[in-house]
Amino acid sequence: MPAYDLDSFRSGFPSLKSGIAYFDGPGGTQTPTRVGEAILRTLTGPLSNRGSSLVSQTNAEEAVHAFRSAYADLLGADPSGIVHGRSATQLTYDFSRHLAKGWGPGDEVVVTRMDHDSNVRPWIQAAERAGAAVRWLDLDPATAELDLSDLDEVVNERTRLVAVTAASNLLGTEPPVRTIADRAHAVGALVYVDAVHFAAHGVVDLRELGADLLVCSPYKFLGPHCAVLAASPALLETITPDKLVPSSDEVPERFEFGTLPYEVLAGATEAVEVLADLAPGRGTRRDRLVAAHAAVAAHERALRERVEAGLATLGEKVVLRSRAAERTPTLFMTFPGRRSLDVSRALAERDVLAPAGSFYAHETFARLGLDDDAGLRVGMAPYLSEEDVDRLLDALGDHLAT
Ligand SMILES: Cc1ncc(COP(=O)(O)O)c(C=O)c1O
């Protein structure tokens, strides 16, 4: 049993009343009523552009401050280093353009075959425009681990930036970001961490991770569709985006183009509160978030082990591709002789949602040699139950017996 009241937690999610078992959390989680209400309250309350004169202005101002404070707590960062973005993809494209202004021939950028394409392609395209070279950290398909045997050669004195994921959204693998970051910092390179998948399952601490810049997306952990970039304000001071003349040149405002979606910020803040409330008690919000993550991790690990035990009984009908030593509770699998899309459809007929695809992990998918057949991704989430897992396993077993 989880360290929180699962039934009471689940009752806060209107979409769970449909009876659907949602194993598609890595694509985006279900949203609690509290988050929806925060959005409604902010949007329909007195609301204007930011300012300090009238309540409608201070409401907007407060939504921004609350958001920066909540994500500073969630990510172990400084509120002045929290930047809102529409998506992690958009933020990474933006920052690749800002940072590449300082790159030129002779410089190198390092990307990995473990990453979602949003932390690969923007860097490749920015490097190409700047005349910089691209180097790769490979993935070992047999172990599902990032291959770091040539780390010191790939990350060298010419490296300007290393872009690496904190967890693969396809395999769940958690690469040793700190080891990579230490090497990058030893040669004076920046480290850009994609924590979009990881942040739903583990505690992020910007400094401990060794990340100079880090992105995550609240819609992967109970929030609305938006994204957050965290970095130290001192680093952000050194980065100069193209911007409108009248818009603020302050950090972090200068990276946020146009009017902010205050209601979305309020929803994203509430998602952090919902998580923190999983560990009620005293202590700072950061303390409660750390405790809540431990409770969620224990619950999700138990569910993952239940799925894995069930899959083991299906023998060679299932090939589990998620096998790294350190990984999130996200399981990617293929079915010899079957199309994963058909398996996904058969599960959907039983109200079990586990999508098939490559999930934009374009390089990982190709490296696994899976060009022809998509795989199935089964992701754990804080609101899933043992009954959900049993329904998944029953539906899967029945389909594979046909
Ligand atoms: C690991 C990872 N990185 C990046 C992204 C892209 O995030 P966004 O939709 O916020 O651009 C995703 C989305 O699935 C992801 O799982």
C-alpha cells in the first residue's frame, strides 16, 4: 500500500471516474480538480496585465511569483532562475538559439541517443547554423544504458554544451547525469538537462544533478500543459536573447516573450501543492516535496514490480526493453511477431490505455533497431492502483493468447 491514501487521492481526479486505467502518464498525466479550479479561479477572478495598482494587476503579479517560488522548491533552484515556457521543446529551441550566438567553427556540442528529440534536434540545428560540430554519446541496446566508455574523448576542451536527459521517456533509463556534468564542467562546458520524464518520478536538485540549465513539463506531473526552465540567475544574466525593445531586460523576464498565461501558471503552481500535500506535516514545501516523491516512488515501484512479475509469466511473447540498473517505472516492450499498435488497440477495448509508438525518442528508437514495429509503453503514475495493473495484465495475457 502507498504511504498516502490512494482512494482519497484518486477521488480528486474526475477523469478516473471513467474507469479507464491510464498507463500513458509519460505522455501526460490526468489532472486533479484542484489544478482545474486554480486555473478557473485565476482566469475568471479579477485579472489584468501585471502591475501594482489594482487587485486585477496584483493577482497577475502574484500568479507569476507563486509559480517561480513553487518551481524553485520543486527543482532545488532560485525563484529568479525559473523561466516559464509553452513546452520543453519551445524552451530548448529558444535557449539553443540564445546560446549558439556564442558558438563558431571549432566548437562542439554533445547530444545523446538516449534523449527525446526535443533535446537533440534543436542543438544539432543550432550547431549547424553556427558552424559548430556535433558529437554523440551512444546507447547500448543490450543494456539500455548510455555508453560512457568514450566520455572523456567526446566531451573535450572544444565542447561548449552537453545536452543530456535525466531519464529516457522511452526506456526509463536514468543516465549518470552527475558524472557527465562533472566531465563537462572540467572542460568548461555547460550542461543542459532534460528532466521532463524524470521530474515526474524523482526529486530534482539542480546543483546536485550538476545541471546548468534544466527543463521539465508540469503536464507530466498533474499540471497543465506548459514547461519550466531552471538555471542559476547568475548564468541567465550572461545569456542575451533577441527581444523587443520595450520588454523587460531583467532575468528571468527577458526569456519570457509576450504576456504570460497567468491562469496556466496558477494551475502549474497548484500541481506542486497537490504533490506536496501527499506528504502533509511540518517542514518547508521543499521538504514535503522530497517526502512526497519518496512516497510516490515507493508506490510506483511496487506497481512496476507487479507489472514485471506479470510480464515474466508471458515468457517469450513479450520482450521488455527497459532493463537499465537505474530507471523510472516506465516499461517499454515489444511483442515478437505482433504489431504493438494491435496490442495497444486490444488493451484500449478493455479500457486500458497504454499507447504504442516511438514517443519522439527518435534516435533511441532507431538505435534499438525498431524501425518497423513500434513498441508499447506502460508508465506508472501516482494515481494508478493494483487493480489497474491487474486489468492491464489480464487484458494483455488474453490478447497474447489469441
Ligand atoms: C523526456 C522528454 N523530453 C521532452 C519532451 C517534450 O516535452 P514538451 O511536450 O513539453 O515539449 C517529452 C515529452 O514527451 C519528454 O518525455
